[in-house]
Amino acid sequence: MIVSMTGFGQAQAERKGERFIVTIKSLNHRYCETQFHLPAALEHLEGDFRTRILKTVKRGRLTVSVTHINEAAEDIVLNEKLIDKYYKVLEALRRRLKLVENVSVSSLVSLPGVLSYRKEELRFRDKELLLRKALREALGRLVEMKRREGAALQKDLERCVATIAGKMALVKKRVRDVIEANRKVMAPDALESFLRSTDVGEEITRIDFHVNSFHKHVRMAGPKGKILDFIAQELQREINTLGAKVQEKHIAYQVVMIKDQIEKIREQVQNVE
């Protein structure tokens, strides 16, 4: 089964108002490359996350982004030591200036640092567990999307290869017809020279082999983008040689059609993991 290199997966995990959103994007790449954007306090998890991802994804450029949102209720914190110091200073000032008005609560709480707001946060271990859960789900959704796209790629690739096989059947028949027609009109020496210069038996055999090999590898498990690209290159090389040897117009037309299918294959396999 073919798996695409491109995909997207996103998931979130939440507990007590604290939420982690993990987004994974995968694009085409020659090798497997990962890039992480983690909150500074959780950057130490990058190595563990990379190991988890590489167990599932074998090829592509992956970008992993983590958003941390804390929507827990805020608590009001009173700095009692600081307010005692403020009160002593202000009360001493009131007495020294012989003021009648007492120091009020409203004036004290308005002073810098007396009141602060603090959100309750999960323990560090709980944050790690929550983030790993979101990563696991996002990775699963990424893989599912890659498989769906891979299934569509496989259908298209198999259609292209089937078209090549059909065109090659026409080429083989036309080659035989051309040879038989020349046998009837050419002198023995000229015919022998013609047969030597237009012998495409080896190219036909190799093209048949590569077509069968492509069919086999498409259905195999595991990464296959590189081997499919190699087979497509070999198909292109052999059909170029065949076209150069036999330039009869009907064969030349089929060769052009086959080259077009090979070009489509080479474009598509760039998306295969």
C-alpha cells in the first residue's frame, strides 16, 4: 500500500482548564526531517517526540507545533507581608503629619504588588502526559490522511502503468509487422542490416520487467517512493532507446504516449513516502 508524504494532523488534550494543541504538517522531502516548535518549558521533550514520530513516519519534512493555553480560573493573591510594611510606613507618615484620616483598606490594596492574580497550573508531570496524549492523537490523524491520499496516488500510478503496458502491446505488434513487411521487400543483406539496427528485443524485455516490478513494489509494505522513482527512471531510459532505434511513425506515436505516462509517474512518486 502506498502512503503519501503530505498530510496534516491536529489534536488537543485538556485538563482543569489547561489545554495543549498539537499540529503536525508533513511535506515532501528526500529524507525524514523533523522541526519542532515547543513551549520553552517543554523543549526537553523534543527528542522523545522525534523518536515517537520516526517509528511511524519514514520520509518527509514534518513540522510539529504545540500551543499551550491555560484557561483555569484565576486566584487573587494578597501579599500580606508587603501590605504590613505599607501600613507601617503610611501610619507613621500620618502621625508625623498629624493627619486625622486613617489609612484605608482601599488605599492599601491599590499600592503596587499588594494584589496579584495567579492561575492554578497542572503539575509538570501531568503537563507532559497531556501533551503526549495530544501528540499521539495528532500523529494518528496525520497517518490516516497520508494513507487516504496514498490510496488515491496508488490508483493513479497503477492506471499509468497499465496504460504503458497497453501501449507496449501495440509497440510489440507494430515491430513484428514492420519486420515482416521488410522481409518481403528487402534484399537479404539490407534486411540483416535493418534487423541489427532496429533490434529492440532487449529494450522490450527490460520494459516488461520494470512494469511488472513497479506493480509488485506498489503493493508491498513499507516506504517505496525511492524505488518507484528509480523504476520510472529505468522505464524512461529504455523507452528513449527504443524510440531512437525504431522511428516508424506508428511506433513513434506510441513511444510519445508512453513517455507522457512515465512523466506523470515520476511526478506522482515524488509524493510517495
